[in-house]
Amino acid sequence: MSIAIIGAGITGLTLANLLKNQKVVVFEENEIGGKIRTKHYTYRDKSYFIELGPDSLVFDSEKLKLIEEYFPKIFENKNFVRKNRIHIYGFGKIYPVPLNALEFLLSGFLSPLQKINFILNFFFKRKIDYRNYLTLYDYAVNRFGEDFSKRIIFPLFETVFGIDSKRLVLKFVYPFLKRFEERIYYEPFPMFNTSTGLSSIISRLSEGIKILKEKVEFIYPDGSEFIINHKYRFKKIVFTGESKNIIALLRKMVDYDENIEIACKELSKLNYRSSFIHIFILRHEIPLKSNGIIFVDGDFINSITFFSKKWYDGADIEILRVFSKNDSIDGVFRELSDLFKKINYDLESNIIEHFSISWHSSLIDYDSNYMEFLISSKDYLQKLERKGIYIFGSFLGGSGIVDRMIFVLKNFQKILV
């Protein structure tokens, strides 16, 4: 069976590996790996890697075990996050985020009255059903209380996903929120990378896969087959990636089936946000034991990741990944300089190199009820599948690398039917 997979991100490459026994071709006009990109950097004869996209994976033993059954050693040489704190910068101070209930109660992050309110919400609403809530905002206020949510939950999740909490679909962030709750009850959940960066996962998944570095310009149904770019014939087509890219490709076949028009109309309701990342490579370590800083109401900066302190012992440099609200490097630099003056660190004199990148957030906000979208999509997606068209979009698989691989593992068999 001949199968075309459009998109060589983590979803497309995972799927291509599982279908290796078929005649599979992956089309990718941009970089292989999608958002997963690792930059290797050398300073004073020491080698480092910097993640330009996602920088870590959540260690979920059950999910990783399932993935490794299909892909042995795909995550070998795990490099776990060092146990440094994440801080929050707001209200004129830098606060360490408490890692458990006792630390939270002893911290100065909330007033005594606010702590009591949090405890009443957190411990007496443990059985609250997240399925009754559409957005992160509605759930968090009811689960944790408004004060705690505004000071910790909202800044943390809005920074990571780049969307206002009132529009952030709870279904996608709930697994992360659940792990956050576990941090308060028990121990921090572990995050990891590989010893050479996440691109090593892409390299392993790409081995033996036929990948055409070619843009899909034309798709024409011809009987029981599809012709791509006037020269390639396939029995089935799988679309991966973001909804806006899938819409553009589906519209090339819009006259083929009325369900394609329905799919395009529904998918157009899913919106993405652009994220801007500024990488600063600095000469000297910043005197703050932290994996990162989340900004509360920063004018330009959402958060900072101290990349060296997450992965490297004895590093000669500090690597900052700064997530900003726009592409204004001047505003980012001013806000960053003001922050580090509070800990007597001269940012300007320590910069070795700086570069910026932008990418679209892989999580979605929705202008209607997202649960209704999932329910309504099943009907027309199944009709498309009967004609050999499959959609494995990121909006169905979840936001994390591991979650998307699991989604493929649970759904790839239907392509072989």
C-alpha cells in the first residue's frame, strides 16, 4: 500500500516508522523535525546544545514504556533536569515556587488569609471534575482559588502555552495541571532531555525513512488514488501538523468531497499564537539557583529558562532562553537588564552572542466549545478516512512530544485497514 505523509515533525516521523512495511513517503518543505531543533555550540573547547524549540520531555513511565516497546532505546542516555528552582518575578520581588505543601505554607508568596483560602480550595475540592470546565481559568479558580491561580497557575501556564488562561482549552493542559498538583502533594515530576539534545530523537526516527524535501503544491484525486504534484501516486494521504497548514492542503482538494469543506470550516476555528524566543549566551553564571523565572505582568518578557543550570554541571557559560510577548529585542533587553541588576549581574558586559527565533504555539484556543468540536469532528473525519484521507493534527494528539507519539501509537492501525 502506498501512503503519503505530509509533514516530517514528531507525528509524521513516528507514523512513518510504524508504517515502514508499507510504501511510505514523507513530504516536508521545511526543516525535518518541525519545532524540535537542537543547536550545537562550542565555547572554550567545551560542547553544549541549545534547544530552539521544546527543551525537555515529561518523564511518564507508563507512556515511555509503551513508546519504547515500538522504538527501543529512542530515549537512551536520558539527562534529567537538575533540581534547581523555578522562580516567579512579580510584585517587585523574585519568589521561588514552592515544591510541596510545607514549603508553600512557609513561603511569603501569599498572605496568611490567602493561604487559608488556597488550603480550603485545594484539599476540599480534590474530587472536582475537570470535564465540567472548558477553560483553564474556570477550572483553576474553582480548584485552587483566585489568589493562588493569579500568582502561580496563570503566569506559569500562560507563559508555557502563550494563550490567555480564559481562552486556554483545559483538555490540553489538564495533564500538565495534574502533574503540578502532584508536585504539591508529593515530589516534583521529572523532566528529561537526551545527552545530545532532542534532535537525536528526530535523527533516530528519520533513519530508513524516505523523505522528500518538497512542498506539496497539488493534490488531485484520481479514482481510488491521489496524485501529488503531478508525479506521485498514493492510495492514502495523512495530514499532520497545525490546523492552518492542514486547511491549506485540504483546500487543494475542496471539490473532491463535501466533508473536506466541512473539515476546513471547523478547523479554521482553531487558533495558534506566535512565540518569540531570544537566546542569550553569557560568559559568567548568573548568581541565582534557578531553572527559570516566570514574569508576572512583564511588559515584554513572559519567562526565562536558565538552560545551563537545567542540564550542565561545570558549564563555562550561561544560556538563557527568553520567551517574549513580541519581537522587540530592545524591550526584552531593558527588562532583562533591570531584573539582573537586582542580583548585581551586568548583563550587557557578559553577552557573548544573541539570536532570535519565532515559532507558532502548538496549543490551541478555540472561539467556540472545543469539546463540541471534538465530538462533531468524529463524523466527518471518519467519512474522509473511508476515502483514504487521514488527519493526524497536533490539535488531536496533544501539546507534548510524548503525548503526540502516544496518539500515533493508538491510532496508526486504522490506516492499514
